[in-house]
Amino acid sequence: LRKLEDVGFIFNGSKFKSKSVRLAELSILPDEKFEKQWEAKFQMFQAFKKKTGHCYVTKKYQPSAILSSWVQQQRQSYKLFQEGKDSPLCIARLRKLEDVGFIFNGSKFKSKSVRLAELSILPDEKFEKQWEAKFQMFQAFKKKTGHCYVTKKYQPSAILSSWVQQQRQSYKLFQEGKDSPLCIARLRKLEDV
């Protein structure tokens, strides 16, 4: 008995609820043919992310039904994995997906602005130029003052003050999952300041 315990023998195999967990824990790799297919689709996914700058592939992604289907399979596999049921999603695959920012729960994108942002649908060009001009004013403010706190009644520039208030309100709507003009790209720019 001690010899078995010393080598890590598992006496209670029922702790491994799903096949994927058992395989992952035992370091048994999936079938080579299927692993190559999975890797090829994973590379398609990485190319999608590189091209679009995000990881949100919708159920009806038109340019590639194959990629869309694969993403849905990964989400379903993840759900099964989380529930402890048989799943083709092993630990190694899960880590790879997590490392590139894979979105396992596509329903978390509730607001129209988030969906549009994640789908790389840019706001109207005119409004984008206006937003960008005010963003540059904001950057200049930070450079001059050393901070990002623009009060509601910032005297030197009512335009900047108003714009900052709009961004704060847009962020609040965004956080609540409501329609908001604050898309992911804008949010990242603001966070980077």
C-alpha cells in the first residue's frame, strides 16, 4: 500500500468526473489527427485576433463559418468541462485559449456598443474624428498637469470638461451593459492614458 501511495497511485478514481480531466491529469494527449485539426483551427482563431484586434467571434461570423463553428464548439466544451462532464477541452487547450484571451461566454456582451466594438464596426467617421480631437486635448491636459482628473467645472476648457463627463457617463452605461458610445477601442485608449 505504501509503495502505491509513494508513486502517487490514485485509489479513488471517482474524483475524476470528466474524461478530459482524467486525460489531462494523467497527461494523456488527444489523438494526433484531432490535435492537428484543433491546432489548425486555433491558428485560424489567432489570425482572426491579429486581424481584428479582439477575440469575439459571433455565432454567425460570415467570413468563416468554420471558425465560427469551432469557437462555438470550444464554448460548449468549456461549459461541459466546467460542469465536470466529458469534454474534448483538455487542460493544455484550455490554457492556450486563456492565454490568447478567448471569450468562453459570448453572452456577456450585452450592449450594442460592446457588440459593435468587438465586431470591429467603427463609429461614424465624423464622430470618430471629433472624439479623437477631444482625446488629444485630454492627453495634452494630462501632459500639462500630470494627472487625468478634469473636474465638471474645469475653467480653461468647458469643451474638455464636458467631453470627460460624457466619457464617464458612457463608461457607466458600458459597465451596466447598456448602449454606450464607448467602444472597446476607445476604452483601451482612455485606460492607456
